[in-house]
Amino acid sequence: MDITRGFTQDERSRVGELYWEAFGAKLSHAFRDGGTGRAQVTAALVADRFLIARDGADVLGVCGFRTASGGAVHWSWRATRSRLGRPAAVRSLAVLAPLDRSDVPGVLVLDGLCVAAERRGAGTGSALLTAALDLAAARGDRAVQLSVVGTNPRAEALYRRRGFTVVGQGGTGPLAGLYGFHRYRTLQRPVGGRP
């Protein structure tokens, strides 16, 4: 397995498929249907804000991250309006806005880690986390941060095994039904060393 930064245009649909499979449940209410949501997410992916795990030409997993320019999925008003039209774009961006993560100075904030179903439990997620820690070190960051929803205890267990600890938590309040989860935890791991 190789992990590199960025994906090619030929890989965009596969990366979009993996991202939608992992996060479509919480993003789907921003769009009129699942097909539209998957297409919009795929179009909005920013290639150089992803780490990609591959076996040859097969994309096994992806890890999005934030830069000073924004997140792994870029929801600009102009692009969203051009793809969906004005009323649908207003609705989509209003639903998506509360899910946006903010930058943390000196911290690499992850923006979605997902692994193909057939590769789960085979070390792909751990390898992507190691690559994220290496990227953070190369950028001069002091830590890597991510959020995990309360309905995904398997992912949280992986992060804890990899040395991440809880640094905060929050909830979706009255929007829980819209997003499909009530609580989330924010976890961090300092850069340097291996657990």
C-alpha cells in the first residue's frame, strides 16, 4: 500500500464514492436526493487536500484535511449555485454550514477519513493516520485533530488506539434528526513518536 497526497481526475469519482459512503448520511439532507448529493460532493472535492491510500491503481481509503485555504470539500456559493441553482444552493449551504470545521493554529485538522468496506480492519485507516501525523510534522504542526460522531464507536476506538485523546465534545441539538447524530467528540494527538 502506498499513501500520497492528492488524487487524479481519473480517481475523483472513486474518492467521491468513498467520501459519500462514509458521510452521505449526515450530508444527504442538504440535497434533493442521494444521487445529487454524491455528485455535488464529488465535484466539490479539493484534490490536494487529501491523502490517498492505494494498492496499485486501486484507491483503498482517503483522509481529507484542512489547509489555510479551506477544507477537503469546498462549498463555494458560486460553484454550488452554478451546479444546483439559487434556491437549492441556499438550502444546501445552510444545511452544510453547521458541519464545517474551523482551523486550529498549529494543528492539522482532519476533514474526513474513510476506508473502502473490503479494506476495513486491514490497517488502511491506521496507515492514513500515520501519514497524517507525518504531514503534520512536515508542516510544523504540533498536533493532529479530528472529530468523530457518537454513532461511530469503531472509528473512535481506532483513534484512541492510535494515541488520540478527547479534547472537547459537542452536540447537534435540535438538528440531530437532520444530521443523524446527537453528539460528537473532538480528539487530538501530539505530533512525534508512535503509540
